[in-house]
Amino acid sequence: MFRIHWYLLRTSLEERLMYRGDFAFGTFVRFLPIVTQICLWGAIYGVGSATETPRINGYSYSEMVAYYLLTMVARAFSSMPGLARDISKEIREGSLKRYLTQPVDMQVYYFWSRVAHKLVYYMVATIPFVILFWLCRGFFSHVPTPLEWVGVVLALGLAFQIGFLMENLIGLTAFWLLEVGSISFICMMLTYFLSGHMLPLDWLPGIMGQVVGYLPFQYLAYFPAAILLGKLTPEMLWTHLAVATLWTMGLWILCRVVFARGLRRYGAYGG
């Protein structure tokens, strides 16, 4: 079993490295909106005006920029562009049957494919990220403790798994819907907001904030950023890590159940 997993990872890495130029260009494009976001928050906070820069919902301008940069890193771990589309295509075109006749599980294959994708992405993006955070070091006032560093490493690993499982689940609905493009787009927009990438989730008022707090989306972006900004006590940190682990296990079980149910109605046409 270990040899199969290693082979899948190695093959996926070789495939991704063939397109390292595309990765480099895509990485450069993703960094372009950063300047716009920093200027936008500067305008909201009134940076450069004669009055003192205010705090909005407990965040200063520097903390808001730092939060945005950290959520960008977290989303780079948890986002899975194209995964649902690829899975739905396998189901719709009938090529899923190759996984049924070979000792390779489709979901395991796509998991290691995405691991390879992230490894290659960060091989390319590490230097730009280092330069970016060095240039923006003045925005970071909190010095993370060793416990917070351990927590954020675990949180990023869980963010990757939750992001993969949620996107995988969307793709598996193709057993019933065939085309999942519209659903994937709607879920992407909701995730962008509910994960805290657009605004910190502790800005949400009343019942809305409480409901979002029970959902797994916060672990895709908000949670890792909150750790490094010192927004969580050690007790809150471990509680959230435990909850994120439970969400990971629950989503994994749900994906396996949906996949098994989907195979009962799969016709294996085409391919």
C-alpha cells in the first residue's frame, strides 16, 4: 500500500514539474492583487489623514493587512481549483471505470495529486512569499509563541484536508447531476466569504457569527491567520484543532459514503 501511495505522489510531482513555467506565471499573477488590497484597507482606515488611524472591530490597519496576508497563505493550502471539475469529468465521461479495474482508489489518487500540486506550488512561491513578508514585516506586531507555531502547522495541514474533502464532495455529486460547474462556482463564492478570506469572521454579528462558527469553513483561512495574530488563547487553539480534526474525519466518512452510493448508479458509459 505504501508503495502505491509513494508511486502516485512521485508520478504527480513529475507531471506538475513539467509545467513549472505555468506555476511560476500563475504565482506571479496571484501576488498582483496584494498591492490593491493594502491600498484599499489603507483608504478604509484613513491612512495618511491627519487623524489617528482607528481600530475597526478590534483590528488596527496593520493587523488587518497582516490578517489578509496570512489568509492568503492559508487559502493557498486549502483551495483546490479544478478538483471538482476533474472528478465530475471522470464520472460523466466514464473514465472512472479505470479506478474500478485497477488497485488505485480514485480519491486517493486525487489526494496525492493535490499534495504534489501544493508541493510544486510552494517550491515556486517560497521566494516570492519570503520577499513579500519581509517587505511587509512592519505590519506584524505579534510575535507567535512556539505553541502557536506548532498550532499553525497543524492548522494548515487540516486546512488542506478539509479543503480537499469539501471540493471532492462537490465533484462526487456528479453521480447524480453530471455537471457540477454551477454548484462549484456557488460554493467557491460562499467559501471565499465564510472562510474569512474576505473579512475576519469575528466581525460577523450575532447569530450569523455563531452559525458560521459551527461550520468547517473557518478552518480554511480564518483559523490559521487568527493563530499567528495571537487572537486565540491556548485553550481555544486546542479546542479548534480538535473540532477541525473531527470535521476532517466526518467529511472523509461522508465522501466515502457518497462515493459508494454513487457507484451503485454508475453506468460506466463512454471512456
